[in-house]
Amino acid sequence: MASISLANISKRFGSLSVLDNVSIDIRDREFVALVGPSGCGKSTLLRIVAGLESISDGEISIDGEVVNDLGPQKRDLAMVFQTYALYPHMTTAQNMAFPLKLRGHSALEIDKAVGQAASTLHLDDLMDRLPRALSGGQRQRVAMGRAMVREPRAFLFDEPLSNLDAKLRSHMRLEIRQLHQALNATSIYVTHDQVEAMTMADRIVVMNRGRVEQEGSPIELFDRPANLFVASFLGSPTMNMADAVLTTDDEGKPVLSFDAQTSRIPVPAFTGAPNRKVIAGLRPQHMDVVPPDEGMIQAQVQIVENTGCETNIVVAIGAETWTVQSRQRQRLAQGDVIGLIFREEHIHLFDHGSQKRIN
Amino acid sequence: MSLHGSDLTLSSTAARSLRAAGTRRRRSLPLLGLLLIAPSLALSITVIGYPIFDVLRMALFEVNRFGRLGDFVGLAHFVDAFSDPIFVQAAWQTVIWTLSVVGGTVLISVPVAIILSEDFYGRMIARTVILLPWAISLAMTAVVWRYVVNGDFGTLNMTLSALGLPFANYPWLAYPTTAFVIEILVGILVSIPFTVTIIMGGLTSIPRTLYEASALDGASTVRSFTSITLPLLRPFMQIAVVLNVIYVFNSFPIIWIMTNGGPSNRTDILITYVYKQAFVFGNLGNAAAGSVAMFAMLLLFAALYLTLTRSTETAEND
Amino acid sequence: MTKAKRSILCWAALSPLLVVAIFPYATMLSTALKQKDEVFAVDQSWLPRGLYLDNFTRLLFERNFGQAVLNSLTISLGATLLSLAVAIPAAYALTRLSVPGKPFFRNYLLITQMISPIVLIIGLFRMFAYFGMINSQTSVIIAHSAFYMAFAVWMLQSYFATIPRELEEAAWLDGASRFTGFVRVFLPLCLPGVVVTALFTFVSSWNEYAMSLTFLRDASQQTAPVQIAFLTGTLYQIEWEMIMAATLIASLPVAIIFAFIQKYLIGGLALGGVK
């Protein structure tokens, strides 16, 4: 197992910058998720770690050894590809044995390692099948098996679950997580699915436009997103945002007022000037529906979506459209006016200009 | 949030151009690429490039019948060739030959390709039979047809007389006009397979849903042919025409074997003229000048082809 | 319209062309099985008197046509191997590596594909004569490979492009060198494409006439198509029954190969040549 360190990695194609000064340290045995919208550079970064892609600047080291000029063959990493990349002309057993064969292991050793991986992954009955005779989930397992057999220094996952249907995906999520606990292997997991990142990773690195926006534990990122991008990227439904003004009340305490609303809402501690324009964010889960006159702000119901266990209420607050998620069944109809209440510690404040968190 | 939206498009364009550039590789590899291309390039530059140079040289210098080069003569060989009445005649015949063969081929190939793209019993058999002439050497096709149209014992006259038609001993290849017409027909027959193949490729590229949509819109079969099939087939037809022009313009064995350009040079085309000048009369200067003229025309066609494929590519991207 | 009805219509519409396409084969077969006196008889018929195979045996043993077939075989095999040997690396580089001047090389290949060897035949002849390679089958092998290589590169390229890059990348991560990855993962997967390309090159070389005619002056070196054409050039009575037997021998194998690969051509040509 290994620690992997990326220092000031940049990648450019001509004038086009794909990665811009990215630094990430991955500790031994850590499970790190790289997450971001498509095109943010996360897959490129993973491929750089794998040695499949060159870098324009920076330094990659594995266990302290700089590997910039080391080919993928020599880095001793294993990768699970989005398309699984199983060798179509080899059976399950041959696919899993291939890395060991290349390393010149004896037939006995290979059989043992492959057999072990196969039983861990419940592949015993599928050993003689070609990839095209396997289902999506089975292929996924074979790809993992091929990565496991040779006990690499780290596992790299490139959106491994994105080709599976929703049910299988949540099952495989669990399985990969269990596998990680059992193998205790350093893993880098690239995904665009924030739920995967949240549920699986020890640490999440949120990327956007070739840069790291924020890194931290899933809960840290969810509770204290460092900027608007992270705030809106993590969490479902998306965090509600609105332009707001910070002022002080008669007692000199800072309060928040939304453009359309007269009510003044007490706010948590923040840094910087007390009177200015900000962007205020509130997660849909952090609001409660009350009669209009009891609410901190009033809203008009536009659409009510019942998912069974939760109710998503899309409301208009002045010119803004917010979503409120409620655990209670709400008897509401379009056009109803409701009140919303929330706790001050759930308010996220972002600077209007820099879009950075200020509280 | 629209700000973030535009960020996404920007970076996904980046990712696309990244893939398009195919630059997923490590630093040392441009050299490997060149190394892998080198043998093919060397072979083709030696065997194709050097003769081009040599033919140009022969066209511009004095050259005796054994190929020994003498003084620079400028365009004298060209003047000689162009003022040879047989060259001029061959040039006209080349135009007739190329236009009739390519025109006939396209006229027949489009309906044939459409029929072969229909779903009917025995389609694979019909397809194979129609593509079969492609598999046979042009030389042998020419030999067989020469026998088929043989006046005295050819199977064509045999069949025609059996049908009661008065062609018992008609010597088709002895008269310039009938000889040329028969050569043109054989030329069409051997060009059909390639053309049908290209057009069928074009037909399979038209999505079925377009026809379903136009049927729902109330278009008749004829209407959907003229407003869907033909326009979408156009790039494929253009390319089939240009490539056929090139192949037919260059076609040597049919005429060489069936009539050898005769009777009295009336079926000669430029390529048989050049070959005769070089290998029958030993008139290398003339032959080289003719070759250069033909080569220039070929380059013109090739340039036309490249612009056509380029414009269809951009059309596809739009 | 039912499928049966449509089938009748389609076959009816195609029938004139089908008849013309089959006519030469019927002629070949019918004449090759006839005896000399039948061919030149006043009353001709399609059906030969009986199953007369002497034309074939005489052709192979008395006329040494077997040698011509063998020459054709040597040249076609040689040209196929040589053009694949240079086309496979080139096609791999074009699909997988960054090569400076790649678009230029692509266009160059396209143009060489359009140049007819006959336009350059005097230059080619002089070059091979300079190296003393006239009457040597090597000259034809080299010339054929140079002219058919471009098409082979195009065909291979369109197959190679269908093999996902990830497979090789997975092999590299599994510890395979670029070469091992190519041989153990890439090549087995594009074998069908390589086979089709090889067959197509073989057929083109087998059928080529003008270059073989020009570079091989000696009868013992000549290929089957050239010999057959020569047989028709005699001033004496042309032995059509022998010639037809010879064309049948020379055409049947390639026609069968072709029938197998034609369905790949429809996809390959349309994609490789047009787009």
C-alpha cells in the first residue's frame, strides 16, 4: 500500500489548461473521491496518476518516490475503467490471471491468487466465460478482480459504476466499500455522482475547471462548503441560493434580509464588513413549512412533488425559486402561501464577489 | 447559476478537443509514431515518388529509345505529343469513354443499390452476384468478353441467333463504333460493384427514423425519396463519381485486351496511347509528356476529391 | 406489400443486370468443358456434350499454366505480407500515436491511392531496370505493395479505431509493455480486420495486369492474368476452350474469397474511403 502525493500538477494542451496547479496528498489506506462535473479534469488527473497521461508541470510521487517519468507498467497501480476494459478475447480467469502472467508468476501462484479473488467477488461460477457473456455487474466484478489479484500499491477507479443501473449501482457501492475495508488499500475514486462520493469516500476532493475547489471529509464539505460551487454541487436537491443584504438591526446585531422580503433574520457569525451584499444559501432539508404568519419568510407554492417518503415543494420567494424538502406529507396546492422557518446555523453565507464562504 | 453552466461547456469542449487531438500519451512518443510510419513512407516514396520525378525528367529532356537522357528540351515533347493527331483523337476518346462509363455506372448503380438495400428473399445472393465482377481481374473479364462477343463462335451471337435475331456472324469488335460501345458497356459492368457498395454505405447511413417521421408527416414514397434519400445521398454520389472518374480514366486492361486501341486507333484512350508510345514504338519522350499530362489531370481529380470529402466532413460537423 | 411480392419485384428489376453479370461466368464454364471441335462448330449450344475435363489437365501439365498460377500465388502472397508489414505499424501510429504531419500523411496516402501505376509505368520500368529487377517477381511484389499499401492503411485504420483505447491502457497498467500490449491485447482483437485487409490486398495483387505485364517479360515468370491475355494474342487459331479453362482456374478462388469478404467492404469502404 502506498501514499500518493500530487504537487502543483498542471496540464496544458497548447493554450488550453486542463489542470491548473493541483495539489493533493493521499495518505496510505485512504479512500479519496475526486468529484466534479464532466470536463473538470478529474479523469485526466486520475490518468496522470496512472501514468497514462503526461503532465506539463508538477511532481507526482508514490511513497515518496517521484514517478513523473515512470510508465504505467512500472507504477504498480491497478485501475478499474468506466468501460471495465476487460480483454474481450480472454475468459474471466484469463483476464484476472493476465497481470500475474506478465509478471512471470508460476501457474500455481496464479491459480491461487485468482481463485482467492474469485471467491471474494463470487465469481467462481463464471471463470470460463468470455466478457461478452457476462452481465454489467459481473463484468464490473471481474474488472475489480483483475485489479485485486496482484495486490497493487493503490487502486484507481474511473467512474466504475456509471454504466450500471441504479439498483446495481447502490449495491456495488456497498461492495466496493466493503472490499476497501477488507483490503485496506489506498484508493482514488473518480465520479461525477456526488452520492457515490459522499457515501464511499474517507475524503472528497471537489474539482472544477481544472482546479481543486475544496477537499475534506464528506460531512465537512456538506456542512461547510467553502464556496458557491461546492455548495451547489453537493447535496440533493441543490442548495437554495438567493441574493441578500447584510445589515445591522436596532441593537447592532447583524441581520439578513432578502430582496423581496422585509423580515430580518438573525445570522451566524461571519468575517468581513457588516453591511454588504451577500449570497445566502439554505439546504432544502433545513427548512420547515409553517403557516404564513409564523414564517421567517413567506413563499408561494408552485409545484408539489411527492416521492413517497419526502415531499419536495418548489416555491417562489420574490424572483427566486427555492425547493423545500419536507418529511411530512404536505396538503398544499399551487398558489398557496406558506411560511418557512430555519435555524440560523443552517444559513450559508457567501461573498457576493468572490463567491467564497464568509461564515 | 448560468455562470457555472457556461463553465461546464467550456471545459467539456476542452475535453473534446483533447480527445480529438489524440494526445493522451507520453512525451517520447512522437518519435515512435514517425518510426512506425517510416517504412510505409519509404516504400511509397521510392516506388511512387521516384518514378514521378523520373517521368517528369524524361518529359523535359531529350531521351532516346533506350532511355538515355540528353539535353534539356523544354516543352518540345509536349508539343510533339499534342500535335500528334492520334494523341488528340485519344484524348477525345478518353473524354467519351470516361463520361459514358461513369454516367452509365451511376445511372444504373443508384437504383440497384436502393433495391439491394430493400429487404427481400435471396438478397445476399443477388448482392454477391452483382458484386462478383469486382472479384475478377479486369484482364480476365476483358478476355472473356472478347470471346463472348466474338463474331464467329461467341456466346453473344449464339444466344442472339437462338432468339431469332440476325447477328449470326456479326464481328462486333471489327467496327470502331460497336467495339467502343461494347468496351464502354463492359467498363460500366465492372464499375457497378464499387459504386453500388459506396451508395449502399450511404443508404445505411440514413437513419430509418427519418423515413418514419416523413411517413407520419404524410410524405409519399416518391416524396421521401426526393426529399430525404437523394439529398442525403449526395455526398456519397459525389465521391463515387470522382473516384470512378479516376479509376475509369486510368483503366487499361479492358481496351488493351479487347481491341488494343484498334481498329486504327479508334478505341485508343490516353493510357493505351501512352503505353503504346513507350513499349511498342519506344517513343519515350512522347510517352513521358503524355504521362505528365495525365498525372496533372489525376492530381486535379484528387484535389477535387479531397475538397469534396473535406466539405462533407464540415457539413457533418455542423 | 408482402415480402414475397416485394422479392419478386426486386428480382425482376435486377434480372437484366444479373444476366449480364453471370453471362461471362456461364461462358467460361460452358466453354471450358467443351472440346475443340464443339467450340468451333457451326451449331453452337450452351451445354457441352459431356463433362470433359481434359482442357484443365492439358492446361496445367502441357501448357505449364500451373507455373503461372504459382507465380501469381508467390507475388500475391509476397505483396500481401509486405504491404501488411508496413501498413500495420503505420495504421497503428495513425490511430494511436501523435505523429507530426499526420493530416499530411493521410492526404498523401489518399492521393497515392488515386495514382494509376500505368501513368508512372515508364518511370517504374526504368527504376526496376536500373536495379536489374526486370523479370524478377520481387519487382512486382514491391510495386504491388507500394500501390496497395495505402488502401490497406485505410482499411486497418478504420478497424483499429473501433478497438477501445482502454484495453491497451488496462494492459499497460497490468504491467504489459507497449509492444506486449500490442501483441497480446491489440492484435488478437483486430485480427478479423487484418484478415479482411490481407484478403483484399491478395485479391488486388492477384488480379493486377499492367505492372505484371510490363515488368515480367519472360513467360516463365508471368502471372496467370498476363498469360491468359497472351494466349488470346496468338496469330493462329485462338484456343478459346483452353483460355476459358484458364480464366476459370484463375478466377474461381478469388471469387470465393471475395464472396466472403464483400460484406466487410460495404462497411469498410464507406467508412474508410468516404469519411
